[in-house]
Amino acid sequence: MTSTMRKTVGRPKDEGLPARRRQEILNAAAHFFARLGYPNSDLRILADELGVAKGTLYRYFPSKKDLFAATVENCVRQLKAEVDEAVTHVGPPLAKIEQAVRAYFRFFDQHPYVVELFIQERAEFRAGEKQAYFEHRRENLGPWKELFAELSASGKIRNVPVDRAIEVASNLLYGTMFTKYFSGQEETLESKTNDVLDTLFNGLMLKEITSEDLVVETRKEI
Amino acid sequence: MTSTMRKTVGRPKDEGLPARRRQEILNAAAHFFARLGYPNSDLRILADELGVAKGTLYRYFPSKKDLFAATVENCVRQLKAEVDEAVTHVGPPLAKIEQAVRAYFRFFDQHPYVVELFIQERAEFRAGEKQAYFEHRRENLGPWKELFAELSASGKIRNVPVDRAIEVASNLLYGTMFTKYFSGQEETLESKTNDVLDTLFNGLMLKEITSEDLVVETRKEI
Amino acid sequence: MTSTMRKTVGRPKDEGLPARRRQEILNAAAHFFARLGYPNSDLRILADELGVAKGTLYRYFPSKKDLFAATVENCVRQLKAEVDEAVTHVGPPLAKIEQAVRAYFRFFDQHPYVVELFIQERAEFRAGEKQAYFEHRRENLGPWKELFAELSASGKIRNVPVDRAIEVASNLLYGTMFTKYFSGQEETLESKTNDVLDTLFNGLMLKEITSEDLVVETRKEI
Amino acid sequence: MTSTMRKTVGRPKDEGLPARRRQEILNAAAHFFARLGYPNSDLRILADELGVAKGTLYRYFPSKKDLFAATVENCVRQLKAEVDEAVTHVGPPLAKIEQAVRAYFRFFDQHPYVVELFIQERAEFRAGEKQAYFEHRRENLGPWKELFAELSASGKIRNVPVDRAIEVASNLLYGTMFTKYFSGQEETLESKTNDVLDTLFNGLMLKEITSEDLVVETRKEI
DNA sequence: GATGAATGAGGATTCATTCAT
DNA sequence: AATGAATGAATCCTCATTCAT
């Protein structure tokens, strides 16, 4: 067979085309899935909007589910890229934190549909499968751990376990972001940056609250 | 022998039956929807588990969507009841906050499937429709506003706008709760109560951080 | 739940209906699959012809494949019933064979579509899955073995291994039946009964042919 | 420089190439269709296995159906060639028959996938279209008719109509071959040659069976 | 009131075929 | 001539909802 059949003749392959087309699909899919929700998304509509046929989508992604996963993945990569970029040339640790928070919030202000994708991902694929966002969070923990450890060592922050501090901070960001979209608040996330950082760094209290100030019967657990 | 006279003839109607059956359905539906996710929930299965025919569900709820909405509503009511109960007999404001947080966390530790419902609700009914959880949050704002205003007036907390303080606190709780379920953490929410309250009240910093400590180019926005 | 929900109220079940409906579907499906071939059979069409909705078919059979398997199974059962019936009250062994062959051929004359089903079954489900017809053949071997053994013992047939004799006879019947449908012959199978039996019983030769009459170089193998 | 003059200029066309490639495709297609069944055969896979693009297949055959028909046709031609070859130098009529049967069986032992193709052909193209195998059978009837007539004239075989004798013989061969593949028997077809010939020539009975030996009520039909 | 059989719209996926390069 | 990206018709199956009993 091989002797008579040649591989090099015929229409030459456009090497870049598949990658470009793939990216186009991912971009359109992000808005599309966010707009309709995963289960209500008919790929025929997405194909129409892209000006291609349904079959073409299946050339690039083996199934609706795979397309969705790739779409979320793509967004998470963008988020990471923007936060990394914002932090790269910033030296002081606290400023680094501030810039990261600001970039994080700005990303969701500019790409609000991404929140929708996170919700959809969680809603559809809760069992077993990993959530792209939390995968990302885990993978990017390292540098922040170092940063907080440094702050702790230099006496800048109170003596709280580093992991706990990061976790509380992450949850605050995440909760703020999610809440905004769940509850339909109008103001931008970025505008909340200072309040969030202020609470995070300084707390709500004027003077430190200790167990003494709380009710008695729960004291033992604290 | 008018129709109104018949009321007392024959087997007396069990006035409470419909209400009880309704409640049974809601209880089963909560676990059911949480387990399978809204779009994957086949009402035939739910009916089977209830030992009831599918048609019966439609006697109590006009549609799958309505059943789901009522289910979430029901859970939110339970959450409110438990938090209110936990706070009722507590006097000191800070203790009140602590007890509320603890009850809130305990509720989700005991009824983790409710988180799933919130996610499903948001995922399916994002357009236009109100989210039961955030409806509840809005409706229950009043007493907390008073509490925080009181704390502020009595010089207990820093001079932060009351609404902002409540919002940040709410988001932290909400984000903590959500994150736990999204990321599959093992430890109970209740065990995080102290960390959360500590951060909320005292912040992360030893000494107060001001704008001076942050990077320059973002100052104008603060 | 059980206490308030009763199983005995509501529309009473028509016990016989499901079985009747099932049989109706199987009858229609036999002609349908035979007419169009398994892969070209759209269950929507079958449903239309039956005057029911597609979903109804799926109430009775979990998938197209299952419906098809049940259809073939049903036909094989009918074939067996007719052959058994034809043989029941016949005593003499040779007459028994004759009647069986005749009934077998008559069945396919009257239900020619069944051949089509056998072909379709084999064509679609060749790997692994059992063929209903050959399952049937295996299961019904016993009585025929006894019959042939009896004939052999009473010196009625030449000294040929019983299994082989039955196999050759079966193959002749099967080949005759199949060939008729593959090649589109017009005459009935039943009209071939005597030729088939004559050849089977008496062979084609006037005097017995032995190895001596055949070519030399293949002798060793005989 | 007319177009006709160019014939001798430049690289000479490989006249045989298209024919060879066509044959390569047919060979691969035979195994391919037999392996997957006609409807499950994706031409992309066949093209891949051939190391060729899908479009190329369409240069050689106008449609999937045509490719399949040509594939079967090709196999039938090979069968005929082998049987003819086996018989060519054999003189005695009975030996000729034996050799033909042996070659026929050997062919299917060596090319079992061909049986699959016959089944597929019949399963897919039952309406109207001719079956390649039976076309072949019809076309090759002539010489065998002569052979049987000769045997009959020389008193070698019983006084059975020649056409009938051939038909019964063909059906036995065909049924034996098909049955083997349908029922998954392990032993080779060639090993059955003697049993088949023995039954065909000598029948199963020791002494001739006549209508007298069969049941009464069917006598009139015989 | 309850039942559960019936409905049929809806959507994911496949793959023969076309055609620009 | 060969290629392989693109097409879109075709079809299986699910399940919310209805309604006769």
C-alpha cells in the first residue's frame, strides 16, 4: 500500500489554521455557555453564531462536554495570565497582594461571563471531575505561601498560620466575586478592592477582640 | 342538602394531609435535586423514591421548575429559622454575631446538600429570576444593620460604613461556605468559625495598614 | 412517607394491556425491520405505523437494539411452536422428519420476512452476541438426536455418526431456505420438500459411491 | 505542441497505477467491511488504514455503496477463479465435482471474511439490487448443467431432473458454508467435504425410501 | 385525588459527501 | 490528482407534561 500511496501530495495543510479556529471557537463558546447555561446550550446555535456547521465543532472537540471543559480551562488560563502580569514587576509584598486582588477583580469586571462558567462547571460536573478554577487555585498556591511566610517572618502580619491566612483571603475574594454576580450588584468588583483589603489587613475592630469578649458557653471550643 | 352542608357529613377531610404531603415532597426533593443536579433530575425517579406517582407531584407543584423553586425556598426558610433561633437569647452584640456565624456554618455542615441547591438554582435560573438565597439575605438585613450601627455608635468597631461592613462579612461567610463545597475540603465549616471571626474582627495585620503602605499609582482610586 | 402515600388508589392497572401492547409492537416490528433493514429502520416510522408515539416504544423496550432482539426471539419461538405442533401426533420416525421439514418450510413460506430478520440479526450483531436462530437450533437438538439414534439402531439409515447426519440435514434445510430468499426464487419452499427429503434420504447416486470413484491425490484425506 | 504530441514528453504516466491502487483499495475494503459491517464502516478509518485521504476513495469509487459492491464483486471473481483453477485439469465428472466442492470450501476457509461480505450485501441491499454471489451462481451454471446431464446420460446418477440436482447440491454447499459462520463452528469447511459429498451422492438411507414409507395424508403431494 | 401510560419536542452525535486548495 | 476541512442531513433517545381512568 505504502509504495503507491503518497502522503505529501494534495492540498497543503495550513499549520496555523486549526489553532486559530480552535481559539475562535473557545472565545465564542465562553460567551455562549455563559449566556444560556450549559444544559440549555444547543451547539447548533453556537455553530450558527460562529458561521460554521455543527460538524465543525465536533472536528475540534469530541463532545459538548469536552468543548465546555476546554472553554473553562481557557478562561482560567487567561485569569492566571492577567494576575501574573499585574504582579510581575511589583516588589513590596503588600503591594503585590493589592495588585493581585485588583487584577483578579478587574478580570471578572471585564469578563463577567467567566463567573457564569464557573457556576455552570460546578453545577454540571460536581461528581468526581475536578473544577478548573480550584485546580488553578491549588496549582498557584506556592508563590503566595512564600509571600505570606515572608510577611510573617518580617513581623508584618499577626501570628496566624500561613495556610489559614491564605485560605481566608482566597475565600473572601472568591465570595466577594461570586456574591456580586449571584446577587446582581451593579458596582464593579474593582471598586471593592480597598474595602476588601482594609478588612483583610485591619479587621473590623478598633482594638483586638479576644475570646474574653465572646459568649461564655462556646469558649471551650475556641 | 346544599354543598355547604355536606361539610360535616361522612369521613372528615384531613385538613393537614396536603400540607404534610407537600412537606414530604419538599424534603425528598431537596436531597434529590442536590444529588443529581437540576437538569439530570428525572421526576419519575423522585416519584418512585417517594412511593408516589409522577402525576401526584404535579398536583402539588405546577412544574418541575416550581417544585425546585419551592424546594430551595424551603431550605432557605430552615436556614433562617436556625440562625434566628441561635441568636434569640443572646444579648451582647459581638456574641450575637459569633452565634449567627456559628449557626450559619453548622447549618451547612448538617445540610450540605443545600449548597448544591443554591448552585443549581443559580446555574439554571440566572436570567431575571431572583435567587432565593439572596432574597433571604436582603430580607434579613434590617436587624444586622441595627446591630452594626449600635456597635459603631458605641465605638466598638472602626469607622467603616455599616452597609459595607455587613457586606464584607456576608461575603466572607458565603465565600467560605461555597469554597468548602466547591473544593471538597474535609474539615467542617464550624471549625473555621474562629478563624473567620478573628480575621473579620482583627484583620491580618499587627498594626493598621493605611494607603501609605500600598503602591503609589493606585492611590488615587482609594 | 409511606404512612401518608397510598399505593392502591388511582387509575386501576389493566393487567393484560402491557402484554398485549408488547405483542402488537413485536408483530409490527417484525415486518418493519424486515422491510427496511435494521440500520434503516427509524423507530419514529414504526411508531407512526402502530399509531403510537416513539416514546411508547421505549416504554416497552429500552432501546432499538433490544426491540430488535425481542422481535427475532419472538419469531424463533413461533417457528419452534409450529414445528413442534406439526410433529406432535406423528409416530413413525421418517414421517416425523418429513413433517418437521414440511412445517419448517411452510413457516418460512408464510412468514418470509423472518428470513430477513435472521439476516439482519447476523449482519448487525455478529460480534459476540448470540444469534437467536442458532441458539434455538442448539436448544432443540436433543429430540432429533434421539430420533436419528433410533433410526440408526433399527438399521434404517446408513452407519453415519448421528451428529453429522443431523448437521448435514440442518444445513441443507437452512441453505435451501436462505438461498431461496437470497436469490429471489419464486416457487415455495414447501414445494421443495420432496426433492430435499429424497436427496437427503437416497442421495443422488444409483449405486453407492466410494473413495475409489474419486480422484487419487485427495484419497489420503478421506 | 498540440496536446496529442505531449504524450511522450515529461514523466511517462504510470498506466497501471490507477488499476493497482484500485485493487489495493478493494483488498483493504474487503477486510474492513467484513470486520465492521457495512453500516458501521466509516470510510475515514478505511482511508486511514490505507494511508490515503478520504477524498481519494471517492476518486476511485463514486460512493460508499459502489465501493462496497465492487468489493463483493472482487471477492466473487476470486472465488470463481479458484474453483475454475481447481477443476481445469480434472477429467472424471465425479472427481470434478469433488474438486469443485473442495475448492469452494477451501476458499471460504482461507477467506472467511468473504462470508461476512455476502451477509452484509444481502442485509443492506435486499430490495431490487442483485446479489453478486447469486449473479455469479447463475452465470456459472452452464458447465455444471452439462456435467450433470452427462452423468445422468451415462447412468451414473438417479433419474432426477438436472436443474433440481444442481440446485440441491448448491444449496447444501451454501447452507454448510453459511451455517459454519453463523454458528461459529471451529472445524474447517474443507474437513466437511467428504461428509457433504457422501450425503449428496449416497443419501442417508441404506435402501431407497419411497413415498410408501412416508405418512399417508401427505402422499398426494409427493 | 391519584395514577401511570402516552406523548413528542428537543438535542447530541455521526459520517457520507463535497470542494477549495 | 490528492487532500482533508467543512458540511448538515439523519436518527437515537430522554423526560417534562398531559389526561383518561
